Amino acid sequence: MSHAVAAALPRTAAPYLVIGLGAIVALYGPIFPALVYEWATFPSLSHGFTIPLIAAYLVWTRRDALAGVGGHPTWSGLPIVVVGLLLYVIGTVGSEPFVSRMSFPLTLGGGVLLLGGPALARHMWPGVAYLFFMMPLPYLMVNALTRQAIVLDAWATAGTLPWLGVPVLRQGTRLYLANITLEVADACSSIPAIASLAALGVAYGVVRRRSAGMTMVLLAAAVPLGMLSNLSRIIGTAAGAYYLGPIAVHNLIHTWHGTFVFLLTFVALAVLDAALHRIRRPQ
């Protein structure tokens, strides 16, 4: 992201910001190896590799506005930097990686405000704030939400299948069909992919150059649309298993369910965006 900052900022501000933000990145260096390992190990977190690139792109798209704004350091950014560094120390000493990781964009944003002033920070905050999406959610919270989500998915699936002509008996997260027994497992849940779905909503709004308000609507809609997309996949898999047999379970859509849900959510966001754009057009 530092190259995008250097290319976009006025020459008087660029050296101070690049050096200062570079020092912050170096200070937070210890958090990145484990972070990258989680991105590479868990498919639901693989979106983390793209987040810094999109953040840099968000800064680059504002290069004209940034070049026309003079950098004026202000002490108002110092408290934010102090709070961010304090959280970093607390998370590191207390072995709470989520706290130490989430403090990184906070410290980075405070550094921009401290070294570049409010005018530069206003244009750079979308890129800095977008870095929050690359941080995995706490395991205990994800695990608790996942357990609740798979029970809800199983209940909704069992309630929908009879409408498709599929008799079913549900016991907890298990679905007993006439010819096969299915279980809505933890891996079937879309909860671990919440961050990637939210990031998708923001990225879609940015790429489509929607207003801030419209982008927030897409952000708010991305997660429920993703959960509905995943539910439709589960229902479709169960119905397919009843009518077609085990082949409906052992296929690419089921194996690569994260990719399928991601693509289906993208289509749903495109439909929602088109509908909202058509409603707003007369105004």
C-alpha cells in the first residue's frame, strides 16, 4: 500500500507518510506470518490475500484528490496511534491475536491523521478501513455462531424440502431422506466466510463507483444474501440427493461450496444493485 500512497500524495507529504506508515507496518511485522498462514490454510479466509490489493486500489483511485491536498500534520492523530499501539501490546501480551491484528488498521489510520492531517486522512480512510476485512474473526465467536447457524439451516431445509416433493425427517442437524441421510456439518455453514462476504459487498460498491450510502447498503446486504445463497445450496443438494442419489453430494458445487456461495452472492448483489439503481434513477 505504501507505493500507492507515495504515488498519490503531494511531494511535501509523501516522504513523511511513507516513512511513518512503513515504520508502523514494520512494527506490526510479527502478526503477518500467522495471518498469511491462516489465509492459505482455511478456504473461507483466502480472501485475505486480496484485501491489501483492494485497499491500495482504493487509495490509488483518489490520487487526484490526494495530490491536490497539502499534508499538514496534526496532533489529533496521536491519541488514535496510542490507543492502537496499546491494543497491540495488550493483544500480544495476552495472547489475543484478534485484538493485536485489529489494532493494525487503527494505528495505521491514526498515523495517516497524525502525519498527513485531516484532509489527507479523509481521502485515505476507505483504503485503511478496508484492511479490517482481512482479519479473521475470533475462533470462539465463529464456532458459537456456526453451531447456531447449522441448526437454523437444517430447520429451514427441512421446512422447504416438502414443498419440493421431498419427504424428510430432521433430528438436530441431520436430515433423514428416503434414500440417504445428510448432515448439515460445520463446514457447510457460511459463518466463517462472513468477513469475505462483507468485503465483497464493499468491493462491489467501489468497483461499480457507487455512492458511500449505496456501498453501505451493499455491505449490509452482502452477509444475509450470502447466508441465503448458502441455504439455497444446502436445499438444492438435499433435493438433488433425493432425486439423483449420492452424485448430488459428490460434485464440484458441494465440494467447492465456498466458491459457489461467493459467486451466487455476487450475482445477488448485482441484482440488488441494479434494482436500487433503477429506483434511484428517476430522482
